[in-house]
Amino acid sequence: MSKVLVTGGAGFIGSNLVKTLIRRGYEVIAYDNLITGKMDNIVELYGRDMFRFVKGDILDYHKLVSEMSGVRYVLHQAALPSVARSVSDPVVANRINVEGTINVLLAAHRCSVEKVVIASSSSVYGDTPELPKREDMPYSPLSPYAVTKVATELYAEVFRDLYDMPTVCLRYFNVYGPKQDPKSEYAAVIPKFISAAIRGEPLIIYGDGMQTRDFTFVEDVVNANILAMERSTVGNYNIARGERISIRELADVILDLTSSSSEIIHVKPRPGDIRHSLADITKAKTELGFHPKYDLKSGLIKTIEWVKTVMYGL
């Protein structure tokens, strides 16, 4: 039986990943300090023989070493998310995202972990005009958060070359889905729009709304992590749907799917936000066998259902 440690295992992506890994027969340790993760995300897994939760911080190297004993794979999802949060506090973002990742890599190397899969971000591309974004394009970070993800990828490459430890970095493009908290000050746009639409509150758009994003349903991201873990390939991969939509169009779709009459309000753009984003996922398809199953509408329907049922009891 293979043992997997998931950092950030009580978070949005991490908890979805833990649940699927257990269903596929893996023994899983969810490692989380619960700063942004929530016990509610994993409470359904308590009592299962294949699952163990550890309250721990990725800044605690010795605890990481202790918990990685006997672990075959590490899926490193823990981070301080949000561009806006990193702009307001770049020091903390760097400490958690960069120093924490170094600790994870060092602990994995010391414990002879077979492979580490790391959550990276499309933010590493910045606002370069060329679309779609390909993995061979140069880094162009626009925020401290993006810089931390660039550093993460470079450390992963160094550990591959210097310590002969297989690593994969998955560049997520705007992930959404069940268990993504719409109430956080730094919530992503889809859960914020859905929550506002359900409550009849205004949908707030930063800027003119013509900025575009390539949204990726969380179950596709989970599948990408498991493919990257199980296959022998290493390197950086875009993980996305491979389609884009404007934020204004997204707002209209969510209003339609929720039958909401909420108004749309535009406010000034946020610093560090990119204008357009679209992924070329050819490399992930070819080398990982990654094929996204959810288009935006089908993913939004599942997400809206979760928000209504779990967040608002409707």
C-alpha cells in the first residue's frame, strides 16, 4: 500500500485531493496548520483506516521529517494563496511559500520520498501578451505571490538536478469548485460571484470586466496531481481547461445559472492582476495523459450546488 502525504490537506484543493486518493486505495496523511484550511473539509474522512490528519506547519522541518517517514509520494499543496494578500504582506508570503517549500523538499529528500508534486501557478507568466501560455515561455511575475511560485519551480528544478529527486510543478489556472470558501476576504472570483448571486448581493468586478481567465474545475486538478504522481515524467505543466472567458461574461453566466437578479458593479482594478490568461495544455495531455473532463458550465453547476447546500443550507 502506497502512503501519500498531502501538505495543505485540509484546504480547498488539498481536501478534494485527499478524498480522491483514499477512494483510489492510497493511505493518506493530510498535513495542515489550519490557517486557511478547515477541518470541515475533511471531517467526513475521520475514522477511516486509510486516513490520518496531522496539524503541522511546513515551516516546521523536523515535524515534516517525522511525518514523511515511510511516505512514497508528497503532494505539496500548502501555500499562502492570493495575489492581493501577497501584495499587502510580501514577507509572510515569501516565508510560507518559499521557505516552506524548501523544507518540504529537504524533508522529502532526507526521507527518500519517491516523488514530490508541487502546486505552482499560472501567475508565473505575468501579463505577457502572447497567448496561449506555454511552459517554455519566460517567467514574468507581477506580484510577490507570483515571485514565490517562480522560486518554488526553480528550487524544484535544483532538487531534481542536484539531489536526483523527481519533482513536478503543476501550473494551475484559476481553480474553482466545491470546498472553495466564498466568505474569505481573499476569496477567488467564482465563489464570490456565486455567493453574491445566491444572496441577491452585487457582483463586484475589478476593472472593466474584459480581462479573461482560463478556469479549471478542481476535480480536473486532482486528476492531474495523481497522473503526475504516478507517472515517471518530471518538469513543469500547465493544468487548465484550455479555454477562456471574460470576467463580465462569467458574471452573466453565474447570474443565469442561479436565476439571480443581482446587479453588477465595477470598481477600480487591483494591483498585480493580469489582463489575460489562457493555457496551452498540449504538454500535459501528451506527457501526463491529462484530459480535462469539465467545461465551465458543468463545473459551475456542481459548484453552485455545493455552495447552496453546504454554505447556505438551501
